[in-house]
Amino acid sequence: SGRRYLVSMARLSEITVPPLPIGNSENAEGWTVQVFRSIDDGAVEGFPEDPREASSVGLITGKDNVIERSIQDAYVNAIRRAKHFIYIENQYFLGSSFGWNSRDINLDETNALQLIPKEISLKIVSKIEAGERFSVYIVIPLWPEGKPGSASVQAILDWQRRTMEMMYTDIVIALRKKGLDANPRDYLTFFCLGNREVNKAGEYMPPEKPEANSDYARAQHSRRFMIYVHSKLMIVDDEYIIIGSANINQRSMDGGRDSEIAMGAYQPDYLLSTNKNMRPTGQV
């Protein structure tokens, strides 16, 4: 029985570390931290049942549940506050399907509505219109976990392509309206990381050779492989960071599906708004 693994409340204080006291506000290296969640009332107790009360504390009332999606809200707010650049690492990057080209897909069946990709492209558009420099760097794996040729992975890659297409379309239209002959990748760039192993004397060699023209044989020959990005973080202007368990997809950002947790953090003494003549030099 799993009951033997449970710890009584009486013993809990003996084996846990109590919360640290609030640090000295004069500490220049101090952090301000806020916790965000994607969760619904099926996985947590205490959410208000009255829709008006739920709305007053930032919750969303669905058809059959009450939802907190503060992770998505935190991303959106941080993107809107960005002044110079955004850096993202994530295992997935897809969403804002309401803006995809619908020529060969039924968007009503897609349900990838989370707002982050569109918020990023609109942020870039606003900077182009204002004549200000702005860059977004997004690091994702070459393909998500699973066999690259499988139907599920190919569907995810297709949705990611459509997300990128939507974002670059927004940027190209904005550049043309502004009369700028600029490369859209100066504003938005996606990176898929890889590595190449160097042939070293005396290294291990498998006793059997792989089948000719197989993926394994090609990998052995090229000695290249994908670096699988599994982190989920966003850095804004070197002064604010969001990091946690949430992917940038509908499942993680919806609030009514996967339960996720994240934190947003910054150092008050290292903000552009308070140090206008210097670049942020904090720990972010």
C-alpha cells in the first residue's frame, strides 16, 4: 500500500526546511519572484465557484471548470513590456492558430489558440512601426521527442511551421508598409542546435557495422547529432526571466489541460528602468 510512504503532519516539520525569512530590502543582489500556474479546479482546492468572484482574482470560468492560466498571462505581459530583445528556449513552439493560413487545414479542429507566438510577432511589428531595433531568438529541438517520421511528430512539426509562417508573414507585411528592405530574420530567428563529434584515436568502435543507408549508418558517418532542447524559459532584456515546466503549446498554456508551474523573477537593482545609462549586469 502507498499509505506507508505518507508522512504525518506531526513529523513534517522534522524533515522539511522552513521558509526562509524575507531578506533585507537593501540587498542589491536580491530577487523578486512570483509563482505562476496552469491548473484547474479538478487538481486544486479553493477556487471560487462564483464566476464573478473567480474573475476578480484572475481566474477563468469554463463550461465545467475554473481555470488558472497565469503562466500564459505572465509570458504575454513580459512580451508586451520588452524593450530590446526576447530569448526563448523551449521543447515546443506552436500556437495562435487563429492566425494561421487556413488554405489546407481546418482551424476549428486544431485548438492551438494560446497567444504567445502572436504576441511576439505583434511586438516585433510595433517596434518596426516605431523605427526601433528589436530581436527575438527562439531555440527549439530539430524535432520533438518521438520518431521524426511518425504521424504525431510530423503533425507537431507542421503546426510549428505554420506558427513560424504566421509570425514571419506579420513581420514581412510590417517591413513593406514601412518601406524597409530588411531581412525578417534580423527581427526573429529560430535555432535548432546540433553537435559534431571529432574522430579521436583509440575511440570505441562498434563490433558490427549498421545496415547500409540506414539512419544509424548516416549518423556514424557524419558524426552529427541533435542537441535536444528540453528547457522552458524566456529572458527579456537581460533583466526578467520566466522558467518552469510549461511548453509553449496549448497543452501547457491552456490551464484546463496539463498542470504546470513556473516562476518569474528579476533583480530590482538591475533594471533598465532604474539604470537607464547602463546595461543590466545582474544574474539573469
